[in-house]
Amino acid sequence: MLANLLLAMVMIVVTTVTHLVFLTGLTWVMHKRKVGEGDDAEEDHILRPSLVIVLVVLGLFFAHAVEILMYAGLYHFLDIFETFETALYFSTGTFTTVGFGEVVAGPDWRLLTAIESANGFILIGWSTAFLIGLTAKLRAVEHRWMKGHKD
């Protein structure tokens, strides 16, 4: 049980820092491109906010994919599953809290895998909050754009 908890704590720290780096990178890129500030001439086009949202969603998806791969790599390293593909499939279902159930970890590692589920739930929630905040900011830009382009 102690090994489960220690590995789980390490994975929580590593995936949380990874997620923070991705979100900070997305924020930095948006700041550099003046996304949501509304003063840039490039923002004078209504499609730009939509493109930004698509790119951010893809960035968030990539962040989660990296985090899922980290857990799958750990499971593969610990030899919990026979193949990396099985470890990746299990990790994806666990991280996203879908948990299909046809692939399960043995009793020696079930605590670690349960904590992955909690970790994924929190990180996906964090991404959702980030995306909602961005969408609200871009909706304000869209509103200003619509107001300034009335016929």
C-alpha cells in the first residue's frame, strides 16, 4: 500500500506540474498574440476567437494525452499489463473516469489506479475551467466586434 501511495503522490505532482506548464504555455501564447484584449487590429475578424478556442482545445487535449501517457508508461514499467497498448487503454479509461472494466489492474496496484482517476478528474476539471474562462473572454471580444460592425 505504501508503494501505491508514494507512486500516486509522485504522479500527482508530475502531472499537475505538467498541466500547469501546458496552461501557462497556452496563456503565454494567447498573451503574445493579444487574444481577448480587443485592441489588436488582427482581432477585427470574428473568426479569430473561434480559431483560438479550437487551438486551445487541441492544446488541452494534447496535455491530457501526455498525462495519460505518463501513467501508461508507469504501468508498463511496473509490468502491471502485458503490453503498452493495454496500459495506455487502461490509463485512458481510468484518467477520464470512464473505467470500462474489461481491463483491470491487479489488487497490488488498484490504489494507484484509483488515484489516477481522481487525478484525471481534477485535471480535466481544471482544463474545463480554463476553457470556460477563455470562452467568456472571447465572447466579450465578439460582443465588442459585433457592436462595432453593425450596419
